[in-house]
Amino acid sequence: MSVQGATGTVPLPHPPHSRTLPTPTPTPTPVVYLAVGLGVLFGVSGLVFKAQDSSHSTVDTVLGGAGGFLFLAVGALAHARRPANQVGLLMVLVGAGFFAEDLQLSRTPWVCTAGVPLTRASSGFVVHLVLAFPTGRLASRAQRLLAAATYVTVFGLAPVAALFIDTQLRADPIPNLLLIAGHTPLARTLNQIEESIGAAIAAGVLVVLVRRWQAAGPPLRRVLAPVFLTGLLGGAATLTGGVLGSTHPLRSTFLWVYWVAFCLLPLGFLAGVLRIQLGRTAVGDLLGQLREPLSAADLQRLLARSLGDPSLQVGYWRPDADAFVDGDGRPLRLPEDDPQRAVWPVERDGRRVAALIYDPALREDPHRLDAVAVAAGLALDNQRLAAEVRAQLAEVRASRVRIVAAADAARRRLERDLHDGAQQQLVAARLLLRLAQQRLDGTIDEQTDALLARSADGLDAAMNELRELARGIHPAVLTTAGLLPAVRALTEKTPLDVRLTTTAVPRLNPAVEATGYFVVAEALTNTLKYAHADHIRISVEYIDGRLRIEIADNGIGGADITAGTGLSGLRDRLAALDGTLTVHSPAGHGTTVCALLPCG
């Protein structure tokens, strides 16, 4: 499925309920449960080996066993819940690897020999797990390099070092069947190399985690927080311990911190899983709140709260425009190839209704997304209709503004044509007539001379009337000087006592200036014709981006805005500019005309 966006066709994912072919649910992999079985076997064996080995304390044994079994249990749970996600498998491998490290404590030679190369087996899986959580995928080249380096170190260098470790030198000597030559200094050197590489890998993991946290949105941070905190704690402890070296007195302390973080890590993952699971209960709350009428903004906030994503946006589909709009009817651009945003389409009865633009972290819980989309489908469809109406109203309003602007432009052109064309022709004709009258002076009779004089006076009168007509269509002073000078020119020609008060008014949009001018002109004309007034008060104010014009007289009142075409036409003109025109005219108490115009 795709939509036509602002820059081209934007593909949209199909929600599960709208797919034409059902997608089979992945089944749990038997290999995972085999790994769980081996992990349990290794774990029980390791507890027995530690109990026989006097060098391990009870706290160490219990803490390590609890951490390992938690990894196995939570990993199996995660894999059963999401078989396609590799996090569950990695959790199980961490637990099995952790217990495999204790095989070297066995008193059986072949078991001890099998455990010697696995002394750091869990570390590789831990690094892979922390980097891949919660998607189960290594998303960047840096993450893949870190995971590969860890596996090479753990399962490459450690087995090489095992060839030179003589286990018979221990307090409880057991033969190492892989021993080539007992070379303690070489084994110690290889061990130090492993620790140094491990410290560098830990530093790289810390950098990746910090950057990932900074780039994550709120939904992903809530899932990552428990795991990242324990991962950062364990990584910092490993890094510090590696820098201090194996002989430093504080090394054992940092090793303890690492093992505590190691044991808390499965609980951190479980907390992340529970955050997603508990988030689904918000769908039930959503259904309850959708029973009440909601505005587009309230519906978007409710959906954002239900999904735990404050950045959620809702786009409503307009079939007539083949595009999406927001709740106010404005065009909405869908994200294209944006890793920080994802789109989930909402359909009802096979019809496209809306699209949820959300944090990609929510992809890890598609059932929740689908549940929210289905639950809110009717409300979104209703809001889609409302948004479509608002968009159409916005288009009508914009077209009315364009009509007003076009009419004003036509007025200005007509005023210029009259001034530069007909008026100039009349001026030229009058000059020629006066010149002819002067040249014929004394050579014609009185009647002809009087006829020429009347003709010249008639041309003067025609020019004056044409000039007034041009000013009435669109005064030139309004274009050249602005609203206030044009209003002053009107008051100077009014044969009544006019009091004009103004604030500073900047140059405004030509349509706003023309509308303000015609409000004053129409009000003065009505006052002169019908009000029987002897005093007029005009106020022009520009405050907080709004123009307010008030014209008040002390006439007989009784004006009705619906009775004629002048004020009603001005009211429509103001409405096209999102303005208002009010007339207060009680009988016997004068008339007040007030216009409010936004100037944005």
C-alpha cells in the first residue's frame, strides 16, 4: 500500500488486520529449548562443582546460580513470546555460557578440559545481547564489529591460552587433556591480552550505548532503561577492572560489581518486557475514554498516552485531495526514509482512514499498535471527516482571500487607468479648449464665447467627478502612503466635526489596508446620508497584530447591517480576512461601527 505524499509516493506498511494473506506466526525454535536444557544441566553441575570447591563462597555460588538460571528462564520466556526476535536465544546462550564457565571446576578430567577454553564464554553473548536489545538485531557496523571482536576474543584467544594452562598446578590438580606445554608466563600473557581487548570492547560498548540512548525516543528509552543501566554498570566495572590489572587490590571489588550487574541484567530485560506488556492495558483505558466526544487534539493526546509515545502524530486521509492532513486540516507530510519515525496506517472496512506517525521503537509491539488502531478506528474516521471539512473550509477561506486580493488589484488597475488614461485625455481637451477660447477672444460673438466657456467649465466638472470616482474605487494615497494618511484625507473632506485618534500603524497587507479604508469610507457615507449627526469620532488602533477601527456618531441611530448592501458587503469582506464587523445603533443614541482585522 502507498499514498501520494508531498514529494511523491510514500509506501505504507499493512497492518495485520488488513493483510490479504495471513502471515504465519513464528514457532519457537527447538534449538533454544535444547540450549535451555544444556544450560540447566551445566548449571546444576556447576553448583555441585562449586560446592565441592572450597575456594567459592556460598554467596558467590548462590548469586552466580541465580543469575544464570534467571537468564535461562527469562530467555525461554522471551523466545516463547517472540520467536522471531533473537533476544530470547541470546539470553539463553548467556545463561548456558555462564554455567559452562564452571565446568573447569570439575574433578573429571574430560569435563574440566572442556571447561578450560570456556572461561569467558558468557562475555561474548552478553555483549551481543546488550547491543542487540530489544530488536535482536545488530543495527550498525560498529555494533557488528564489537560483537565479532568479542566472539573472536572469547572463543579464539581463550582456547589458545588453554593449550598452555597446566591445571595440575592447582590446589586440586586435574589433568588438562588439551595441554601442549605447561607455560604459565605465556598463559598469563594471553590472559592479559584478553583483558586488554575486553576493556577496549567494553569502552566501545559504552560509547554505542550512550549514543543510542541519546538518539532514542521516549518509548524506546523506557524499554532500554533497565537493561542499559545494568549494562553500563557492568561495562564500567569491566573497563575499570581491566585498566587496573589483575594484581590491583580493588580488582575483586569491580569483579563483584560486574557479577551483580550480570545477575541484574535478566531482571532488567524482564522489566523492559513488562513495560511493553503492561502498556497493553492502556488499550482498555482507551476504549473507555473513546466513548466521550473528543477533539482532534484530545484524540491525538489520548492515543499518544495509550502508546506511550508523546511524539505521536495523527494524519487524516483526504480522498478528494489524495493526501494526508492534520487535525486542523493542514497538509501533513509523511516521513520518508526517516529512521526516527514510522507510519502505521488505519483502515475501516477496507477504506483508508488515517495514519499514525510514531516512534520506531513501537514496532517491537505490533499487536499493541494494531489494537490501538482498531479501537480508535471509529473515532479516527469521525475526526477524518471533521478534518476534511476543516481543510475544505480553509480552502474556501483562502479562495475568499484571493478573491478580495484580486478585487483590490483590479480596483488599483482601474484607478490607474482612469488617472493615466481618461483623466489625462480630459485635461488635454480642456487645455485645448481654453487655448482656442483665448485665440478667438474678440473675434467671435458673445454667445459663441459663452458656449466655449460653458464647455470648458463642463470639462472641469467632468475631471473633478472622474477624480472623485477614481479615489472612490481605490485612493492612490492608500497605495503610496498607507492607511492613516488615506483616513485623514477622508476626514478632511467630510463636512462635519470629525475627531480622529490613532496609534502607530505600520504598513499592512494591501487587502487589510483597503478593507480598513472602505470601512471608514462606508461609515462616513452612511452618517452623512442618514444619521443627521453633527459629530463623528474615529479611532484607528494597531495592537498585538490586530487592527481595530471604530467609527461613532451622535445621530439618530437605528442603522441595520442587513438592510443595505454596503455594510453587509463589508462584513463579508472582513470575514474573508478572518475579521469581524459589528454595528451598534440603538434608536436615538447614535451608531457605532467597529471592525477587527487580524494582520498576520
